[in-house]
Amino acid sequence: MAISTFDLFSVGIGPSSSHTVGPMRAARLFVESLYDSGLLHDVMRVQAEMYGSLGATGKGHGTAKAVLLGLEGEQPESVDVPSIAERVTAIREGGSITLLATQSDSRSIAFNVETDVLLHRKKTLPFHSNGMIFTAFNNNSEVISRKNYYSVGGGFVVDESAAEQDCLIEDSSSVAYPFDSASELLTLCEQHQMSISQLMMENEKTWRTEQQVREGLLNLWSVMQSCVANGMNNGGILPGGLNVRRRARELHQQLLSRPEAAMSDPLSVLDWVTLYALAVNEENAAGGRIVTAPTNGAAGIIPAVLHYYMRFVPTATAEGVVKFLLTAAAIGMLYKKNASISGAEVGCQGEVGSACSMAAGALAEVMGGTPAQVENAAEIGMEHNLGLTCDPIGGLVQVPCIERNAMGSVKAIHAARIALRGDGVHFVSLDKVIQTMRKTGQDMHVRYKETSRGGLATHVLEVPVNIVEC
């Protein structure tokens, strides 16, 4: 099964790829299936049930909001972000929803968010911890359609048939240079005398022309830049109830007011990297427009390292951005195929750890690294994130998630620099560290996998906080 770079990197909204983007896509898939089967106008009621991690932390992750938008036919890539709050309020207070409102042939039905979007906090479905059941009823309260979906990380959604076949990606296209492991990738690069980004470009031509690939990747970079700019311009308190203060705008102003620090403090570059990561993840926490890379919870790392490359590496070019994203995607595919990028499945090592690994390898590539050095950088990036738990306080993608992206960004840069000082020969392979990450995730207790029942989520707040949906 083939995965495209544009599967791993997609434009969406915050705060969570698994809990917001995935449920929105699943809800849209369900109403589209009703339309395709000619059942849409027989529907009198729709109920959406969230299980596992979706049920446990769905309130803080804005899952209900995402389901409502998906039922109305919206997509994460194109939904009008400023209008979301007003639309959701209208549905909640008006007691009705328009299925597939984005197209002419729609269907308005009564809808009660409290009873029609259910969060089962302690129940799970088979196959994956992010499970959903959508049910449509007719005028006689009879079930006319029921479908199971799973949000498997990074905004990817599969239905029950794909789950039973353990098939996460439905695209059966044949790419020019297929690989399922880092060792296979390195062998292909050596055999064909290609860099990893060159090989990936050839594979991407399965779906798009080279020009379309470049334009698409540069568009993703543009969205990342806009996200950072928005994060640096927006202040105040993040939604959700924790009263977390946004820091990127203040930090940006501090850095601009002390340009001499760059001369006196050689580590001031790290302050800028921190700024870029904080800006993205504060925007994500506020439900803003971001690039899933490869998840929303870890969306700040690749943009932060790319900003570092463009601002602080003298040889940086737009072509380097293309190579960076292609290389990062190659590494991300290995995690997607052989382990997981879902915090609900393997903890935050699957989100921040994967993003750190991807960014480290990509930076090594654009700084002139060989495929072996790129693989080494990616391995270092993950090796030192092994065991990282997913323990968001209040189920919100805020603490420790926002700062964790800043730390992951700095770690990625350091990993690339370590690898570039070597010759690519190292003790632990990327394939071995991916296997280890997957096994570590399997061994990790469920309380540390995006359920907010362990770790910082239960050891920081002395009194319960009334968490409101983002």
C-alpha cells in the first residue's frame, strides 16, 4: 500500500489530528455514504458515539465540534475557521443540523448534541483506541445505516472493513521505488545513486507531476509560515478552562527588542526555534489552521526546524524546503507503516518522537547529509524520545504538549548535527528504534496514552478544573 507525502502532511485545524481532524473526516464519510446509497432523505436522526481515547478526552479535544462540522459536510482542509464557533453554537442552541450542508442536496434534521454525540469514557472498540460508531435512524426509529470508523493518527481514518484487514491506507498505487523499511530505503538510494528526497520525488510522480509536487509542498510551507505568523501575533488565554497564557507573541517581542543578544549569546538561536514551535502549537490549541505534521499534537516541530533552516542556514533555498518535506515524509512513512503516529496507541513518542525523528533526518538531508547520515539523524531523534508518554492535562493539547514541541524541535536540530559529524555508521538502526518504539507503546499502560488518567494529567492540578470543549 502506498502513502503519499500529502497523506502525512495535510492542512487542517486544531487541536488534535486524531480527535478533531479524524472525527470530522469520519462524520463526513458517514453522511456521504448515506447520500451515495440513496438514504440521506430517509434520515430522521443521526447519533455519533466516541470510544476509547476519543471518549476519554474528546471534550478537551473538540471532538463534538468536529463531528458536527463533518456531518454538515465540512473538511478540515477547507472549513472556514473564523465561522466555526458561531456555527456550532447555532446547532447546539437551534436543535437542528443540516447534513451535507455544503452541497445543494442536503437534509435538515433535529439534533441534540448532548444525546446525539456520546463520549464513552471507559469503553473501547476493537482494533484501535480511537473508535467511532455512527448510526442513522428513519422516521420509525429503525436503524438504516451503522458504520464503524477508526481515527488511527495524523488525521487518517479507516472503516471497519479496512480495520479487519489491518489496512490503514486504501491507495493501492504502485510507486517507482517501494520501501517498507529504512534498510530498504538506503539500499534503493545506493543502487540508484539517489538522495532520499530524489527517490521520494520519483515516488510522488505516481500521483502528481513534479511541478505539482513542488507547488503542493511549497503551499504547505506557506501555510506553516502563516501559522507561525498568526501564533506570534495572537495573545491572550487559550480556550478550554486551564487558563494557559499564550507566550509566543511576548517572546517574539522580547527577541525583536534585543537584537544584540544574537551577538552576545550564541544560543539565542534556540530562543527563535522555541518561538516558532510555541507559535504553531498555541495556534493549534486555539483551534486555528495548521499543517498536520504528522499529527496536530506535534505540528510545531517540522515548521520550527524548517524556519531554523531558512533563517539560520546560509545555504537555505526554496528547493531545500521541497527536499526537507520529501525526506521528512519518507521517514514518517516508516513510522506509519511499522509502528504508529497515534498518541492514543503508543504515547507521545509516536507524535513528538516521530516528528522529531522526521525533522532531524530532513534537516540532515538539506544540510548535505548522505542517506546514511539522514537515517542516523532520524534514529537519534527517536531514540531519545522512547517512552515519552501522552498525558495531556485536562485532555487539552496544551500542557505539556506546547512546550514539548519546542523541546522536540531543539532535539531534532541537535540530532542532525550529531549525525552530520559522523560518517553514517552507528550502533542502533532506525528500523530497530522504530520496532522498539512500537513495542514500548504496546507495553505502555493505557493511562499514559492520551486518556488523561496518568502522568502530569493527574499529578499537577490540586482541584478539578471545569474543562470546556475547545
